[in-house]
Amino acid sequence: AEVVEHFLYIKNLTVNHLCNDQIVTSANESVPGPTISVHEGDTLVVHVLNQSPYNISIHWHGIFQLLSGWADGPEYVTQCPIRPGHNYTYKFNVTRQEGTLWWHAHTSWLRATVHGALIICPRSNPLKPHPYPFPTPYKEVPIILGEWWNANVVDVENEALASGGVPNNSNAFTINGKVGDFYPCSKHDIYRLKVVPGKTYLLRIINAALNNQLFFKIANHKLTVVAVDASYTKPYDTDVVVIAPGQTTDVLFTANQPVGSYYVAAQPYISAVGVPFDDTTTRGIIVYHGSTSSTPVKAVLPAFNDTPTAHKFFTNLTGLVGGPHWVPVPLRVDKHMFITVGLNLDFCKSGNATCPGPFGQRFSASMSNQSFVFPHTLSMLQAFHFGVNGIYTTDFPAAPPVFDYTNTSLSFNQLLLFATKGTKVTKLKYNQVVQIVLQNTALIGIENHPIHLHGFNFHVLAQGFGNYNSNRDAEKFNLVNPQIRNTIAVPAGGWAVIRFQANNPGIWLMHCHLDVHLPWGLATAFEIENGPTKSSTLPPPPVDLPKC
Ligand code: C2O
């Protein structure tokens, strides 16, 4: 095991896309930022130097942060943000996991341009020179799907929050920072991957888009999914991948088609009512060595609302039982929770109905009708560690009021429409096993919400449509080989059931990974108390932890 050290300089960068110069916040003057690679067992030390005009913090999405919660990164949850001109060093061990994760800013909308791949290679082991539970690929390639605005994203977010309406759609999607030739004025702004005929490649696909699930495809090539969210899956063959913001998907593909060039393409999957559909497509090109063709074969993606294809993909994946880092499903459940996820309303500032949200009000969002408010005087983890009262409360409800969650004609129900605001968490004992039913609501339109839990992987026991019914649906639980994830796309008008063990003390955020929903309050957190020994107790914070 080694110590791997990196420096991230957060600073302004001018980027040109779609014939427009835009100043963005970047890490090391590149978008995406640098790929960080470690081996399982290494210690990662990243010095973040904020030379930008904005507050920043960096989250290591999917990292367990065992006893290192101070390095998790969400602002006001585990740390105060790093102010302009200040620095913070993130230091943590990377253990018990391997595969594709990513890092991103966890302040306002800055993750649009401040993000990069975080690759955990298998622990080097001379006794096991063949590191993967699948044939060793000829080459590994991170594929980061992103979203681009011809505008300052912080302004886009703030305008939406101030008005109470939805933010402007992005202008393009990107593959490894390139928009592709399907947009106006972008002919040469395209990602190219050269391949050798007959060779097999591992694509480490990351959805870093802010607000859209994406279909992803390579023309004429079969994809074999071998991992999701840095957890190995049973190999699964498909011609299209769907990936929600926050998720990663590792696929193998073999360059076994006639020598030529082939488009790769990504475009939103949005099963939503009342949300403006962004139908733009980003493309890249896979070029076979020796190809002379100048017109790549087209990749035809599913329709934007093709829920059967998305659902089939998401539900057909299973975990690789007995593979590296496989964890069996805990069979004892200590705590059952039922959490609704969805949009709500907030009263228009003036009290009059003049805002651009539904019914002339403002958009809001909640978990179990509790709209999460981030503290701003101290981080929640500091409050936990030092026993400071008044930063958050531990009265998040184990279940919300019962109603017909997925009925789309209920929006007259004023009581449910307007969520309660607060910083409410659920207190868990060390090592408790928690099962959560995540139930989508349809009060304000129906939409798929990718729910991300910080600090843990969870087993995905089942997912389906309509209202969750414990008598009927508990029978569908996969307790044998479920997929293991850190981000679950809860189907529009449906539900998902997850289970995890609270084996890491601290404060852990759980939230919708659509960045438009986070400031609206679609979040909550868990407070996991310290265990009985030193090795189950959160150590004191690093001395350079930023001050509020
Ligand atoms: Cu990838 Cu809290 O986020």
C-alpha cells in the first residue's frame, strides 16, 4: 500500500464550446479534471487549493471514508466550504472497494465543471496477477458524460432559486469534455477513441451530468456490463446502457466489427411529466486502426421516454456473488424506514401566487415531506463530534403520512404539497442494519430521482412501479445476488428498496443527485453514533478543517 498524493488547483478557466467563450470553475485548468488512480489499500492525500472566486468542497463519490468522515466533502455536512484563497487537504484510506468512482465539487452547481474519475485498481498481489473477475482488457478508458451551459452555472442555479422556477436547460451534453458534432458550431469539438481491431476495451462510464439520466450506446457493438458503482456485477450483455447522475457503469466491448468508424452517443432518458425535455445528443467517434471511412456508423438511441428499456437494464443487473469485495445481504433488519422522495411547493416569497412554479408558487422538494435545509454556521459533523446543539435535530420521521403516493391527480392536497423545512436526521446505532423503502411521489409531476447515500454501498433488493406494498412486494426481494450500489434511480411513479449496515460513525448525507433538486431540499442525513472501541470511533478533525 502506498500514499498517493495529488494537488487540485481550483481556478477559473475559459472554455469554448458551441462558438461561445465561457469562464468556468475548473480543477487544474481542465474539464473534466484529472483522473485520480489508486490501488485498493492505498492512502489518498489530495491538497485542494481554492484559487477560484467561489466557496468549494470536494466529495469522493462512493468512497466509504471508514473513520475519515472529515474527508467526505459535502459543504456544511462534513465540513465548512473552503473559502477563496484557502486550502484543505483531504486524506483517507481506500479500502474494501475497487472499481470506478469519481470526485466532484459538493458546493452549489460547481460539480458541472469540477469533477473527474477516481479509479481504484485491485490491490497489487503477486499471487493473483490477473486482477479482474473478467478477461483483462487491452486498454481501460474513462468515459465521463457531462452537461454544458453557455452560462455561469452558479448564476443559472441562483436565478432559478430566486425566481422559484426551474433552471434553464443545459446547452449540450458532453463526452470527456467534448460536445460532439451533432450541435451547431461543434464539428471538431468531438471525442475520439482509436481502437485496435479484435481488442477488448474496458470503458469506465461516469454520469457527471447535473440533471439528466442518459442512454449510452456504441453503434453496432455489444456492451458487457461488469460493474456498477464500483461493485462487480455478473456480466450482462446489452446494446444500450442507462446511467443516472452519480452512477458509474463499467462495460467491456470488443472491436469485432468491420474496420471503420462508429459513433458513440448519449442522450437523456427522462420519464417525467411537466419537466421540459432536453433532446440534445452528444456524440463521440470510435475509429478502428486502419479505417479510412469518414462517415461513422450512426448509433440509434432509445426514445427519451423509453421506460421499458431503462427499467429492463436497471432490474436485470445482479451482483457478482463471491467476486472481489462481494458482501452478502444482511438478513437481520434492525430498523425499517419508509421515505417518500419527490417535489413539493414552497410559498412564493410575497405570499401572492406570482412565482413561476406550479400554482404560481415556488418549487421545493423533500424526503418524507421534510425539505432539507443545509446549516451555515457549523458543519453537522462538527456538531456531532463536539456535541453542539442547534445545528440539526434527530427527529426525521421513520415514515411519512400515508397517501396515494403515485396518484397524479392529488395535487389539490395542500397539506402534502407544502413540505416542512428543517435539518432533520435519523439517528442510528453503530452496526445497525437499515432497510429503506424509497417511494417516489407524484404530487408535482412524476420524475425518476437518483438517490445517493454518502459513505456506504447498499444492496438493491427490489424496485417497481406504483405504491410499494409490503405484503406483495417483499416477496420480490433479491436476497441472494442483488446489485450493490451507492446511487439508485428510484423509478418515476415507483419505488426501490435498499438495505445497508451502519458500520461507520459520523454524519452521512442521502440526497437526490439531480443538482436541481438538492437546493430544493431533496435530502436528509444519518447520524451514526460511535461504536464501543477506538477502531469504531470517529477521530478528531484534521487541524486544517475549514472554518465557517
Ligand atoms: Cu455525488 Cu452528495 O454526491
